[in-house]
Amino acid sequence: MEEIRPLDPRSALVRAEFAIARAEVASHAANRVAADQWAALSETLREAREHPRLFVGPSVRGSEREISEFAERSAAADLAIRLNVSEQAVRNRAHQADTLRHRTPTIWARFHEGDVSVANAATAARLAGSLPGDAPEALAAFDERLADAARNLTPGAFRSKARAVREQVHSLSLSNRHAHAAEQRGVWVDADLDGMAYLTAYLPAFAARQAMARLDHFAAVLAERPELAERPELAERPEESRTLAQLRADVAADLLGGVTASPTGVGVSVAVTVPVLTLLGRSEEPALLEGYGPIDAATARRIAGHAPSFTRILTHPVNGTVLNVDRTSYRVPADLKRWLGVRDGGCVFPGCGRSARRCDLDHTVAWASGGTTAVDNLAHLCRHHHRLKHEGKWSLERDTNGRLAWKSPTGRVRNADPPPF
């Protein structure tokens, strides 16, 4: 029997120290690579602005500035399909490089050397970009006072420090800044797992606190007296079993989404695609919620039970293909438009997340060139990518199997993303 020797603690220490050193070297290398990528993105967009005809066709009309901006957007789309990131990510990283290089040169130099993390560089760029460009003293103070902190602090600690320094050096009053920031208020939805999503509102702080206080009040009332709830099924329950967090969420959902029509009588429509066997209770196959994805069968049946109307889409009983024939008019009929919205889900440009409701229906082969108004010659394009296709030296083709492929101004060919569901 082989003798088991105890682990030499000195060898373990050497291995641990070596692994730590590798992690440190890799971290610095990753920072340098990120900085180099940001710089390359910035330089590509600059070339597009200075030489717009590299990325846009002769049919583009407008002022020199408008053509330059359109060329930059075309270049950003080209980069996005090469790097498998969104166009907004390309533009954000290029903007961060420009901001750091011109507003915080010391932090930029240390980022390029690998001493500043990507997270801290992004924070510095965001906050430096929010300072007035006509206040060089404030920018210099911001750069100087945060250069060491950007290198030494963790992302959370650096965010706190950088926000404090920004407030100290800012040349504009908080009142003026708040008025401008309030113009950026908005609400958006981010999909999560298991049929859930985040609903986020960016509001003035006082309005947000008021809204939260009201949710707290209603949640506390329901926790103590469930019979006051507007939902009848809760009135029959002797005790409220939901947590305060769940009650706040349910109150918010009831206030914002539980009413199907506004006081003016204007209804709200949300599309849900439900397999017929699921609807009949003979299958648990998930349904598809527009703009989200799969939702559970029970929720789909509950939604369908309250739906004021249905749209039927006839499909082949074996292979599921839509039984649709060619159309002879340029205008897309409403029933075909509904089906195409289900099929595409949104804009077919790689990585674009704009929903079908906010897109144009484009003839892949132009109507003037003999293209037909048919399922295999129509696709959803948002207004930006629709314009890129026609004016930005981009081309879109569909093969015999129905797959779409884009070709960029610099020759990159990329297939359209497959439907996610």
C-alpha cells in the first residue's frame, strides 16, 4: 500500500503565491486590453466621422454634419456585429475613451497601463462626462484627486469617493443640475428568469420616495386588514400570508397594470401567443409574452380567460409553418402583419432589441425590383436599421431556407439572430 505523505506547507504556499501572482498579472493585462479596445472603437468612429463615404452610400442626403453622424452610426453597427455587442455598447465605450483621454488624462494613462480596473474607469468616465466642459479647473481637480483612488479602491468604494469629489468640484448649482436630470426621467422593463421581470422608474428623488411611501402604506393596510383589498379573493382569507415586500409588489402591479382601461376608455393591449392545447388545458407548453418570452401555462390560461378578443393564425398541423400565400399588393394586410410580428419578435438586425410594434416592415427584395409582399420577403427593421439597409452601404439577403444575412460596409457577413423562442 502506497504511503500517504503529508502536504508540504512550503509547497502549498509557493503554489498559492504563484496563483495569486498569475491573477494579478491577468487583471492588469485585462485592464490594458480593455483600454486598448476602447481606444480602437473611438478611433474607428472618428474615421467614420471624418471620411463618411466609407460607411454611407451616395443616396444619403443632408448637411455635412448629418451625413457624418449617420456614417458614425453605420460604423458602430459594423463594429457591433464583429464584436457581438450592442451598438450602444460600442458607442458607450468609444465615448468613455474620449472622455477619459480628454477630461481625465491621468486616470486614462493609468487605465492604459493596467493599473485602473474597467469598473473604475467606467465610473470615472461617467462622472467626468457629467461635469461642464467649459470648467477646466474642475476637470483637473477631479482627475488629480481621484487618480490614486481609481487605482487603489474597489468599485463600490471608488463610486462613493468619485461622487463626493464630483459634488465638491462641480461649478453648477444642484438646482440647475436637478432640473436637467429630471428631463431624463423614464420607465423601462428588463426581463428576468422564470416568468418575472424588473420594472424600473427613474424619477426625481422626492417623487420616488412619495411613491414608495404610498406602497408602504397600502401594504401595511393589507397586512392588517386584507378585506380592504380590491381583489375579491383576498377578502375571503382570514389572515394575510404575503410578506410586506410581496404586498408592495402586488400593490404596484394592481395600480399600474391591473386596470385594463384608463379613465378615458383607452385600452391597453399586450400580446400573448398561447398554444391551443395549452389553452384547452391538455398541455403545459409555455406561452410567449410579447417582448419577454416564455410564461407558464397557468398564467397564460388566466390571461386568455380575460382577453376581449383573439387573433387566430392558421398553421400546418405537422410542421407548424404558417399557411400563407403570396400577396399582390405593396401594403401589408393586418393579418399578415400580426403573424410577422410573432415570427420576428422585433428588428432582425443582429443584436437589435426593438420590438416589432416599433419597427417598419421591409421588403427584403424591394417592391420596385420585383419583390413581393409575402412572408418570405418581409422582415421587421427598426427605423435606424431600415435606413442603414437603404443608405448605409449595408445589404440584406435571404437564402432558400429563409435565413437572413447582413453584409456590412467593410465586407463582414453576419446572419440575422435566430428567433429567441
